Amino acid sequence: MKKFLKVAIPFGILLFLYFVPALLYKSDVEYYNSLNKPFFAPPAALFGIAWPILYVLFSLYLAFKIADKTITSEVIFYFVVNYAISFFFNKVFFLDKNLFLSFVVTFTSCITGIFAFISTFKLGKKGFWFILPYIIWTVYASVLMANIYLTN
């Protein structure tokens, strides 16, 4: 039971933190639907599925590393920077409607995600499977945001 709590408590805290931006800055589906988008743009509902899955994977990875005390300051640094940057996407995209800054946030999230991926890979190959979906998704999101910015 003690081992379970050593993972469950950090997992719950981290997962909550990942959902704070969505609680503070609500998505505006009508705004997203009003934009010119490329043929490969997903329906708005897909974002509501993909991001929570990615947040669960990040939270699980970090919770296990915290529980077994193998997390490094480098891993913490890149995840904190990534979180801080990603925190403002909903605000700049849906509230400010600033497409250029939305692209910058998305692209820098991708870059910091890559650095987080590299730092987790140094700790072992298992982290690869927790972080790789984020890298794939943020590369896709960066291309999508670049296209949306350039066509609107």
C-alpha cells in the first residue's frame, strides 16, 4: 500500500497541474472551427482526447521516477519548463486569439519536449514510450499551428 501511495500521490498532483490551464482558460470550439485549417487538421474533439492521454503518460512517468527516487534535476528542469510554456497555450490561442504566439508556444513546447525526451532517455529506455507520443503530437501540432497562422 505504501508503494502505491508513493506513486499515486505524485501522479494525482501532477495530473491535476496538467489540467489547471484547461480549467483557467476554456477552449472555444467555435473559434477553432472558424479558422482556415489544412486538410490534415483534426476535429476539435480530438484535442480533448489526445491531450489528457499525454498528460496521463507524463504524470505516470514522473510519478514513478519520483517514487523510486531516480528523477534527476535535468528531467525536472525540462518538464517544468515544458509545463510553464504549455500552460499558456489555451490563453494565447482561445482568449487572446494570437495565432503567431500560439505557434511559438506550440513549437517551444515541442522543443522542450524533445529535451525532456533526451533527458528521460538517459535514465532508461522505458521513459521513451511515455514521452514519444508527446513528441509526435507536438511535432504535428507545430506543423498544424504554422499552417493555421500562415493561412489566417
